Amino acid sequence: MANYAIALEYQNCIDCRACEVACKDENGVMLGADKQRIWVGVVEGGETLSDYFMNFYPSQCNHCIDAPCVTVCPTGASHFAEGGIVKVDYDMCIICKGCMEACPYDARFVDESRHAVDKCTFCDGRIQEYGTTACSATCPTKVRTFGDLEDENSDIVKLLKQREFFLLKEDEATLPKLFYLVPQDKEFAKRTLGDGIKIHKWEDIKPLYEAATQAKKPEWKKA
């Protein structure tokens, strides 16, 4: 049984937004700047023109192992699906927005065309055929590496074994499955890593993720 995740080489992001376009096209996402399953965050800095910089942080639903959006949902619309994917059953959603408030990553929005809350699904409808998400396949600079954390031979596990990484809002204790790879360029890393960011190695964090995943698997619903 798979457990899907994404590793992000965010240093490679050029803010072309091809990932956003691919996502909307693949999943029929409602048009609008505030209607998006994935996005690119921008952080600017520098005190003078000579040291000005822009950092890009691609993001989306983190498909947390301990997802608060699932816990607070009163109808069961928000749920865990096979592969550890967090999904929304549109027919059960009453748009109470509890999940939107609970999500630490602002990864949900109301899609009026579906009359429900929507979010990234890791393109679960195309994984079996193509083995990856639309955003990962489209990115021209290969920012995203999608794969199965339970497959030792998967590209994502091989990458996490080789590189250090960090998690967003780790203090929320959600066990997110978006892994941001620490840039190999030391100056770039220094500029983009915020104060208090914890740097991890896969060998150290793997037992925690494995134990939490096994505890949650009984809640995973079959497609």
C-alpha cells in the first residue's frame, strides 16, 4: 500500500506558474486567482537594490498524516483515501468551512461550481496511469519529485536519503508530506531558511512517519 508525498527542490522554481495551469487543466479547477489547489508563494527581501532578492516557495495541500481538516469535519466529507491522500467528498460537504479554518497551510477553498470545498488530491485519478501528478510532470525545472514513501526504490525516497530537508509549520504537529529540500547553494540556503527551521535527515524522521502512518491506515478509504 502506497503512501504518497512530494519533495520540493524549491531553489529551482522560476515562478513560471506552469504547475498552476497544469493543475487547473487536469482537475477542472474553477477559474480565479483565489481558486487554486497549488500555488507559488513569493518572499521578497533585501535593504538595497544590490542585495534585493525574491524567493519562491511552491506549495499545495501537505496531505498531513495527522490532518486537522479531517478531524474537524462534521460530516466525514474530509477523509483519508488510499495512499494517505486527504480528499473531500463533494456530496457530503456542507461548506461549513471548518476544514478551511483548521488547515495550517491555507490549502482549501470553496469551489462554487462543485458546491463544496476543494483542494489538491495529488492527482489521484492519474497516478495509476502516469505515476505522478500533473504539476510534477509539467514543471520545466523539475521542482517536484512525487512518489511513494513506502517504496525504497522510489525517486522520492532515494532523494530524501541523499538530501536534508525541512517541513513547513512543523510546530503544528500535522506530519506534513511536503518535504522542502535544503538548497545545496549555501548562500541561497542561508537566505531562504527562516529562523527556527529544523533541518531533518530521512533516516532520523522515517521511524516517526512510519509509526504515524501505520496508526492512520485503518482510516484510509478505498477508492
